[in-house]
Amino acid sequence: MAFSSLHSTSSSVLNRVRFCQRSFSAKPSSNRAVKDKDRKKMMSDCDRETPEYDVPTSGISRPLSEILKELNKKVPDSLIKFRHEPNGFSLKYIPWHIVNRILNLHAPEWSGEVRSITYSSDGKSVSVVYRVTLYGTDAEIYRESTGTASVDDPGYGDPVQKAEGMAFRRACARFGLGLHLYHEDMS
């Protein structure tokens, strides 16, 4: 599935997931006949085959090689953001929530976890180690990376959030997702 359809596809996926979650989290009825009828209706509502409810299953039950091939594709420029550093240097990056959506689309079986949070001895920075694991039909594979943020950085979010987002993006880059951004300046 191409990244160009990521926005529209991920929106429909999220809408379907929200719809189905709402349907299944509804308060159960005490009448068994009503329960069965409601359950059948909820199941049929979640199984609709209309375009707004179609869910791509490109990542479900696939070999890792296919998942990695999709993740190694170039991310469209429209999804890339720029951050301007105080020293005048501009940095291209993919926001963590976009990386998350790309993983959900192409490798829905992925998982992620913070492995450690460490503050520097002088207390001026925090480092996070993050692990991303992909699950395929033939194997599972993980990559870890670190992210560090200054405690004094005045930008949005706390330092641990920033370091976690950085570590998450870098771990995903080790699978090839957005890796082209690290090599563009070399050409």
C-alpha cells in the first residue's frame, strides 16, 4: 500500500476501530435475547463492506521481509516536518504520531516499550531507550535506540516525552522507516 493513501486509509481505519470499540463497550443488556440481537447487530455493523469501513490488512499475517520492504519506502514530503535549531541548523523529521500510523498500517502487529529512562549526573538531560518489535508470520524482530532531551528545553512537552519520541523514531529508522532522511544530506 502506498504512503500517498496513508492519510485517508488511516483515518478510515481509526474511524472503524473507534466505531467497533464503542459498539463493544456499550453497557450490556440484562435480557439474553436482546443481548444476542445487539451482539449480532454490532458484529454486522463492524463487518460492513462499505468504502468508509474497509480496513486494509496489508500487514496482517505477512512475512517480515514484506513488512520491512513497505517500511523502507520513502516517506512523502507532505508528512515530513522541519525543526529549526537555535544555532540556525534545520532538521527534517517525521512526527512520532505519523510514524505510529505508518507502523499501524504496514505492521499492525508491532509493539513498543520504554526500556529505560536515565537522567544525566548533572540533571540537565534525560535519555530514553525505546524498543520496537515487529511480528511477522515467519519471525519477530526488534530494534532499540536512544533519545536524549535537555531538561531546560522550553519547547512543547516534557523532556521524557521528547526523548521517548526521538528514541521511538530512531528505533523505527533502524527498520528503514524514514531512514532516507538521515542520508539526504550526503548526496
